Amino acid sequence: MAVSEHNVITKGATGTFGKQIVFRQRNGKTVMCKPPCKYPPKTATQVANQERFKRANDFAKAAIKDPEKKAYYQSIAKPTQTAFNAAFQDAYNKPEVEVSVEKETVIVKTKAKHRIEKVKIITPKATGFAVFKNNRWEYKPVELPFTVIVYDIAGNICTQEISQEIRP
């Protein structure tokens, strides 16, 4: 990449010259470089990650506009983080949950600081919502197999299927 500062001919030049050189303006200087190469089409994983990033960014922007959510995210932010950063991380990463069965009661706990909105339990005969008690979500009665669906305030959904007895 060549930089031209005082050349009368190339000063202010932009565009492509002979499909070999591209002139660009960077900080008031004319820069000559190779033409950009074409990138291959994005994979399905890349597109999904871009959509996830966009959704997390949109959530974080909306969260810092709401004073209650902004205060919450500021309280869980690390010392060098902003409320926006904490909200973005919360929305970008799904909640990690730990499911156990104690005395025929399903116990759901979160591993991180994700704020859970609701926990849905689906069994072969019934569907219900867990109740928040003692910093954990509880649901009775339980019959195997069952599915636990966790919804957080950022709109993430985490699903776990339990088909055998689990011990705490």
C-alpha cells in the first residue's frame, strides 16, 4: 500500500485504475492499494451468527433505554464493562441451566447471571410452568420423560430433554 501526500496528479484520486490499482482517501491522504478480492458466499453458520449478533445488539440497545433493565445490567457488569456490554452478552449467550430431580420435584438453576423469565415443563400427560422459590425454579409432580424449556428476558430459549432419573 503506497501513500501519496504531495503528488499533484494523484491528490484526491479515488477509484480503480486498469483493474490493478485502487485509489482511496484515508485521513486526507491518497492511498494506492490492490483491488479487494471477492469473498466466497457466507455459510449457513455465518449467517446464523450474524443474525444472532444483530438480535443481541438490538436487545442491548433497547435494554439501555429502559431504566430498570439498564440498572440491572449495570449491577451485573464487570468493572470495565458498560450496561450495554453486559446486556449484549446476556442476549448473545444462551442461559446455562442445571436440572435435577429432588423428591419428585424438578429443580432448575441457572449457572450464570441470566435473568430467567419463565420455565416450562412438558411431560407426556401435562404441561406447566415452574415456580421461582429460594433462588431456583421448582415444579411438581414429575413423570419421566420430560422436557424443560427455559426462557430468559433477552429472548433466548434453552431446552433440555430428560429421559432418565437424575440425581442432584
